[in-house]
Amino acid sequence: MGRDLREWMDKVEAHGSLERIQEEVHWEEEMGAISYCVNQELGAPALLFENITGHETGFRSLWNLFGSDTTRLALAMNEDPSLGIKELISLGRDKFGTQIDPVFVDNGPVFENSEYGADVDLSKFPSPITWPKDGGQYIGTACAVISKNPETGTVNVGTYRGMLQSENTATVNAVKGKDMRAHVETQWERGEPLEVAIVYGTLPELLLVSGSKYGEADNEFEYAGGVRGNPIELVEGETTDLPIPANAEIVAEGRFLPDDYESEGPFGEFTGYYGERVEQSPLATFDAVHYRDDPILTVAVEADYPGGDNGVKATAMRGSRIWNSLERDLGVPGIEGVYNPPAAAGGGGMTFVSIEQQYPGHVNQVASVISGAPVSAYFQKLIVVVDEDVDPTDLNQVLWAISTRFHPREDIEVIEDTWGYPLDPSLPEDERMYGAKLWLDATKNYKHYDEGEFPERLALRRETYERVADRWDEFDFDIDLPDLPTFYEEESDEGGVSRSVDQ
Ligand SMILES: Cc1cc2nc3c(=O)[nH]c(=O)nc-3n(C[C@H](O)[C@H](O)[C@H](O)COP(=O)(O)O)c2cc1C
């Protein structure tokens, strides 16, 4: 049997990255407040609430699965937990693009407890109200919603917010353009219900892929297997024809009955603002719920960074997948690094990309691909292109490049009417679905400088750096020797601009 949430939590705890909270805490605003406050510290731990007001002992809730900490992300990727975000973005290029077929097993821990029909009662799980104006208890945040394309039979797994509406119903707010929403609409046009299974206590690797944009024809279970390097174990659903993870903590099975909508929200979102009330959100009616002994409801706080869960995971997923869209899918050369700063609304608002410029127009080509690629087209507003001697994960270097290599008259483009975002507060509500992208070219200017003319960047002589490195311990600084993005090269005296760089 493969890995489950608990095995990952054990490893996380062994690395000091999980705190258990045994004191009684209320589901209404208190768990949310604790998580938001703890998260203000970069690298804050995951929080397991074990004693929740009004809930049976053993009905637990795990918050802040990833947050701003790379240890937990690395462990979910089956990688060395000491790696930083830059290395994880690089490794993610293979990890997040690899498919491993899931395997079907006969039984699994998810069936340790099952209730059916009138006995289904989702209120036994400690669904929180996180923010003062949230419209209800959100059982679905760090969740995985499983449905099938009614025409092709392809399985989709997506993360969409879900509000508890009664003991056996919950809304699922997949916005227009998301796969589950399209499945519901197709099936309802035929006057038929759509089967759904919702994993409310999920697996870490599944959360990484279910919350990220994969193609409509892609089965996210295959990508989740790729992330951890071995297959996800699935069991057949009992009241639906859907596959469900055998090791899940909590799964509810049911249907979206034709034209059955309910209103939901507001809900505190990853933008750091409330997402408004939605009048018509598809309502799932459940006829079975399965859960492990001592089940764990997985929860994501949505908030401004670093207060929420949309930190390093969103940054790593986006950076590595944008890089692949450019280089592997389209063959654009010279890509040295991609970074979506987590503070930019979970990486969704900005992309920094470093390239080794190889021909006129290369910069705008890169920016235009990022503006249109499925993984990055949605929402995102600002794309900054820097040269290969600038580390896009280092905000200081990016700001330096913008200040010295970007000119406000020469190096700026605004692309209108792109894929917008319904929660973008910078536009009135009825205009939000049409967004715009701003491109900043913060590279050495190819148009105005011939090769070799651009002023030479200050850089240490490599031999001097190495001499200092050899003696670093002698000086007894309480500071690690830094990696430097580039070194002075003798040849650059003759030719001016040196493109010889060591990153
Ligand atoms: C914690 C979390 C909550 C999310 N909530 C929503 C949501 O309420 N509605 C939505 O459409 N997308 C939401 N997303 C984004 C989707 O999961 C993401 O766009 C994903 O690509 C959707 O899957 P799909 O491409 O298969 O439709 C959320 C993502 C995360 C990580």
C-alpha cells in the first residue's frame, strides 16, 4: 500500500514541521485565527487540531499543509527536505509533468467507516468558518473533487471551494472554464445528474495537482503518481462509478442533480479579499460518506501571503510548469529560470523569467507565451523578463534589473482583453473576466546596444571569491558564504558585454 497523508505527516513531524494542538479550539474563527497568526512567521509549521469544540474526539483537522515552508513541499515531492524553492522549481519540471498510472485495489482504509442514505452526516467533520464574513462552514478547501467528462469518460480531479449546506449537501464553486463546471453543464443539458466524489481529507501530492491547471483530457491521479514517484491506489466508489483514493481520510459520494443550485459565500480568498456571494453554485447531494478511524479534514486558509496556504506550493507548481510550457512544449530556447513570487497572490499575479537572449524579439516571445499558456494565462498581470545573470527567485536582483535595464518608455507593453479573474478587485465586478497583462523588459537592451556595448556589471573576480571562500571559516562570521550570480571574466575587457555567466 502506498503513501498516505499520515505517513507524510510523520515525516513532516520528524522534521519539526508539524505542531499538534491538543487544547480545545473552536471551529468558528478560532482555528483560522491561529493558523493565520502562526503563518505570519515564514516557514511556519503545519497545524493539526486534535480537540475541536462540539466534535467527537478523534475528528481532527490539518491546516497549513504547505504554507511558506519548503520542507513539507519537498517531502510531498519525495525529495530531500533541505532543498530550497529554486531547486524544487527545477525538480518540479519532471515531477509535475510525469504521469504514472494509478492502480486499483480491492479495499482501503477509507472504508474503515461508511454511512449511507439518511445516515450521511457531514456535520460530524469540523468544517471551519475562517473569516468573520464567510457565508458558512467550508468543508471543502484543501479538497479534491472527482468527476468524469460525460462525453469522453475522462476523470478530472480539481480543488474548488465547497460550503456545507446541510448534513448531506454541499455546494461546489468551480468557476466557468474549470473542468468540473463543464462536466456539470454538459450533463445537465441532457437533463441527467452528474456523479461526484469529494475527497475532504486528501493526500498531499493530490492537492498539489488538483489545485493546478492540467488539460481537460488529463487525469490528475496520473500526475499525482508522478509527483510521488509511485502509483496512487484507487478503489471503486460504492454508490458512484468514480475512482476514489483508497488511502483518503474522508470521501463523500453523490450527485449534482439537474439544475440544483444553491447560493454560497462570501468566502475569504487567496487574493486577501472576500470572494462575493455566488447565487448559483452547483449543489452536490451525497448518498454515502466514507472515512478512516480518527479522520483528518484537510483545510487551506486563503489569505494574503504568508498568512495562507497558497505559498510555496503554488510557486513551485507554476514556475516549473510555465518553464515546461516554454521549453518542452514549444521549444523556446534560453530559459534559465521562472519564478512566481508567493506574495503576488499565491504566485498567480506575477511571473519573473530569466532568459539568455538569443535573437531580436526573444523577450516578447517569452512574455507572450507566458501570457497565453494554459498554466499561466488565468489572472496573472505582470510578466518581468530579466537576463541570465539575474536570479528570478531573488527579489533584490529583479528590482535591480528593473531599475537599471528597463526603460518606462521603451520596454513596456500592455496586452488587453486577456483571461481575467472573477475575484480581481482592481476592476468592477462585471468587467473582471477580461484582464490585461503588463510586460516589463528588464533585460539588456538589444535594440539600442550592439553586442558588447552594454555597461559592464560589477562582479568579483572568480579567483578572489574562491580565495575568500577557502578562508571563510577563519573569519568566523555568523553568515553563510553566498552563491553569486556572475563573475568578472578577463575576456569581457575586450568585448564589453560578457554573456559568460555561472549561475
Ligand atoms: C486551496 C484551493 C482552493 C481553490 N478554490 C477554487 C474555487 O473555489 N473555484 C475554482 O474554480 N478554482 C479554485 N481553485 C483553483 C483550481 O483548483 C485550479 O484552477 C484547478 O486547475 C482546477 O482544476 P481543473 O483545471 O481540473 O478545473 C482552488 C485551488 C486551491 C489550491
